[in-house]
Amino acid sequence: MKFIVVTGGVMSGLGKGITAASIGRLLVDLGYRVVPIKIDPYINIDAGTMNPFQHGEVYVLKDGTEVDLDLGHYERFISMELTGEHNITTGKIYRRVIEKERRGEYLGQTVQIIPHVTDEIKAWIRNVAKNKNAEICLIEIGGTVGDIESMPFLEAIRQMRIEEKEEDFILVHVTLIPLDAGGEQKTKPTQHSVKELRELGLYPDVIVGRCKEKLKESTKRKIALFCDVDKEAVISNEDCDIYEVPLKFKEEKLDEVILQKLKLERKNGSGEWENFVKRMRELKEEVDIAIIGKYVDVKDAYLSIKEALKHAGIHLGCKVNCIWIDSEKVENGDVNLDYDGILIPGGFGKRGAEGKIKAIRHARTKNIPFLGICFGFQLAVVEFARGVCGLEDANSSEISRVEHCVIDLLPEQKKITEFGGTMRLGEIEITIKPETIANRLYGKERIFERHRHRYEVNPEYIPLLESKGLVFSGWSDNKRRMEILEIPDHRFFFATQFHPEFKSRPLSPSPPFLGFVRSAVEFKRQRSN
């Protein structure tokens, strides 16, 4: 078993996740079985309760685990599906240790960080790698070297490095190479970061320098000299599109450095990723998609949606420009909504909901391509009930308890939520109605998609909604839960209760996003003629 650990220094948000995912991509293209693990040092058990303004998107894995958005990068770059065991948090580790202590498994010992917590961390990593039959385990440690929360994990990695053979373990350290006012690349922050790392007993084998521009040879030599690494192991990671990073790393011969240090053979590579990036660089058309949300000031809050639109656009030879619009501004004033497509993403709560409903009405009545996701699906039902079925006070009970709650909790959910509430999470089987838009998009009648929601279409109103032209073309739980809606005579009016963006991949775009962007391209062409 080989281990590659990715750490970060100087500051957070440098792109450790993209670095780790890109290394994974290089190794997958070389034919190796790679299993990624993300370590988040925060005390939370998972990312489910975190505010998108602070932490960005909450990504949902197939087993329903709510995780950091970096695991989305792993799935997209490495083209594999992960589960909760691929994400370690301080909360998870301490819960396990405390549960063992309560069961008496430590036989009366004083439970301490070393060895009990560090042993638990090492055991988790090794078990996941073994159970997934991996050849290479790729571990990203979140946060920044020096953070107090990271200390137990860094100590566990230090111990692992001693316990593993020298050729089975490498450490990649990602640092910032800022430019001063005169445009000189400054290495001092990197030197201090590596010094702090070495004080913890860890020594980087590879240093990845994040910079606005490509690292100069003189900069690489200086870093190599002061940080005690080979000059060939100082890798430039200048600003570029995230999907170009694996190719940038290949140009820097990072794959050769890794193979040499881990004593691995070079296998025949795949050219899929190169072809994808080549298509991305040759996009000829553009479309403007309005995304109406309430976290638009933090673009990472809708990261998977942005990437899913990008995947679809590249597949169609089209650049997708995301126009971020605050739903409260739509609600409170006149905002231009005449774009090539309108998308309403997921979300929770009443703030900005009326603005989203207003945008949905604009898309429906002006025949503009529309895609609704999760909360967007539910509000599309609300808007249709108001605008077409004549139920003027129709709403979701999540927003307001009214006479016509067309979106509501199911009876069994109401009982549970009295004690704290539940969330429908993870991958669920969905049945698709034949001869519908959904059936044409997916090309099959049974699919599996990921969920993150509580409220459902109220079954009492389904006959009325369908009698007025709304088609529920997908369902689950023996037709108790509606999953997909569409309006057949509209240019493209489509919404899903699930989150299709979580399964979109660069090499295989999500069908709803592909249909939506294709319709937006056609709509723009028609308007241009």
C-alpha cells in the first residue's frame, strides 16, 4: 500500500482539494486504483449543519453522508463514488474513542491523544484503504499546518511515516508564493510553513507552489535549497481552470516524481482527460444562465451546480456563463431575468422564496428554459398551483402554514419532526414515466439520484396539478413521493426533487443539466436569428 498525504500552509483556501484530486487523476490515468480520504479537523461530526456562507456547499455522498465540498472534487476528478468512511472529522474520531472508553475497551487505561486518538486515526485510514482494495491511498488534511485542531492528525501522519516503508509514503505540501509590488515571487511564506511542518516531525517530499503566474526556475531553486527538497519536486501550480491542473502537473512532471519516489512502474495512460480539456479550450458558443439563490455572494455554496453546468456546456461545445442573482433582489425589485435559461437551486427557509417563485413564473410564462432543483422543484409546484390552478395562497408548509400547502411533510414525517426533524439523504431509486422528457434525457426508466430534503409534494394536490398540465414524470417510494416534474408544451420546464449535480462528471454530464443547457443554446440561437 502506498500513501500520499497532502497538507497546506500559509493560508487556507489555496486549493489543497484540487491538488489532491488532480494527483488522483494523474494516477487513475496511469491505471492505478486510488482511494481518497479527506480529513476535516473541525469538531463537527459532518458538514450537514454548516452555514454555506462560512463553509460553502454541503456535498452529499451516495450513502447520504453530508461532507465538505472537496469530496465533490474527488468524485468529479477521479470518477468514483465515495461514502462517509472517506471523510474523517475530529468529531467522528472522538466519538469512536469515547464509545470505546465507555465500553471498557481500553481496559482502564487513561485515554489520551497519544496513543488512543492517533491510533484511531491510523486505523481508520488503513482500514478504508484495505477495504477498497486500493493501490494508493490519497489523504488530504484540511486546514493549515499550525492549526491546533490539526495537531492529532499531523501526529498520526508522522507516526505512519515511521511505520511505513520509505518508498510507500510521500508528503505533498501546498503553499502560497505571493507576488510583491514589483512582481517578484516571494518564497519566505513557504520557508516558514515548511519550518513549522518540520517542527512537527514532518518533511515534505514535494512542494506545490500556488502563484498567480508560473514559478520561475530561480524561485524553484530557492525553495529547493531552503526547504530541503529536490528542485524537480518543486511544482508550479499557477492560476488556471481547475480541470487544467492535472495537465499542468503533468507538464511539471509531477507524475514522474511520484512514481520515482513511490517506486511505481509507469503504466499505459488514458487520454480521456486531455481530450476533455481540449474540448473545454475550444468552446465556440456562449449562453447566459441566471442562477437565482440566496447564497450568491459565496459562489462555493453552489459549486456542484456551477460544475454541472460547465460539464454540460463542454459536452455541447458551449461556454456557460453563470449570472448570480440574489433571490431577495428579485423579490424586492425589478431585476432583469431575460437570460438564456433560469435555474433555481436548492435551499432552505422562507428568505428569498417569493423571489424564486417570481423567477419561476417569469420562466414559465415567457417560455424561457428552466431547471429547478430540490427547493426549486418544490417552489415550481407552488408557482404552478398559484398561477395555473388558481390556488392563490398555495405554499410550502416550510415557508408558511396556509390552507393549500401543496408542499408538506408526509404524515409519518410530522410525527418524527416533533422530536427534532429528519432529512431524506443519499441515493434513492427513482422510477421514470415512459414517453416523457425525463425518459428521453435519461434513456432509462429506473435511475438512482442523491437527495437532501425534508418536504414533499402533498399527494392530495397531485390530481389537480396534473389535470392542469403539470406532469410528474418521476417518483419513488411506490409513487408516494414525486421526484421529477415537467411541462410538455414548454420549451424546457423541468425540475427534480433530487440533486442531479452531485452525480455530474466532466466525462459524463448529468442528463437534466445536459437537456437544460442544450435548450438554452437553442433558445439563444432562435433569439439571435
